[in-house]
Amino acid sequence: MNRTTRKIVTLGETGVGKSSLICRVINDNFFEFQEPTIGAAFQVKEIELEHTKVKLEIWDTAGQERYKSLAPMYYRGATVALICFDLGNPDSLKTAMEWNREILTKGMPDCCRFLVGTKADRVRLVKNGPTIAVKEGMEYMETSAKNSKNIDKLFKAVAKHGLGVNNHPKEQERYDRNCIPLHYERNNRTYDCCS
């Protein structure tokens, strides 16, 4: 079986449910109240697709304005950006579009962008998400971490998209040179950052 690793980043304002989305896909849990993320959190999810095992390295960024300047550290080199907004909060869609513009100007050239409407189990005040996604050249999905709606579907789509991304070689080379591997193999031995 082939193996590949993809870097995923979640972006969006605080309270839209980015951490709940990640918690659902990683642990199949949902907590009605989730503490806000400070800086960023890191999780790994492996998904098997036909003949390939895709390791998703998921960076869950903080949505508070005071952490916005840290975001480039986490989305640099990302092959997929999950740009999240709350379907019940139209202002969060405006913030999501600001993140979209930032990924377009400062992210990897071939970064696949998903516009993710969260909290689909609640009243929807935003109904133009699919139209905006098409206009912006983004994939679109509505999810609910509370009832698991489209969570697996979203991450399988992310894994499949990750396989189709052809990073610009110079940009990927620059990213690879500037990264410190946390896990690597050399001379048939496996090394981890803290072992």
C-alpha cells in the first residue's frame, strides 16, 4: 500500500467549531462547550483510500484576533485549507473570506481550499455558501460536529484532494528546506522528535 502525508490547516474566527470538527473526526466525540484553542493544536488522522494510506497532519488554528499573526506558521506548506464559518453567523462568513484571500496570496500556490459551513444542526442564516464557494474556486461542504453530518465525507474528500495536489516544485522545496521533521527514517531506524 502506498503512503502519503498531507498538511491540513483549519482557519476561521473563534467559536465557529473548528476544534469540534477535529475532535469529531479524530476521537468521534463532541463537547457542547469547547475551550478556545490557544495558538494552534496538532492532530493526526490516517485515512485509507483504495491503494493509498493518507496521513493527514491537521493544524487547528486559534480564531482569536490576537493569534492571527501566528497563522502563517501553520498554513505555510498546507496542501488543504479548511476555511470554516458558522452557518448561523453571517459575520463569520466574512471572516472566512478574509482567510481565503490570505491563503490565496500567502499560502501554497496549489493549496486546495474548502469552504466549510459548520453547525448545520442549527438554524441556518447563511444560505449563499455554495454560490460563494463556486465564485471563489473553492470546494464546499456543510457539516455538524454535534451529529457527525458530513464529517467523514469531508475528510475523505480532503484526503482525495491531497492526492491530486501537485505542489509547485520550488515552493515545496523551499517548504521542505525550512521544516524540521518530527518523524523520519534513516538507515532502517525510525526517529521521533522527542525520543
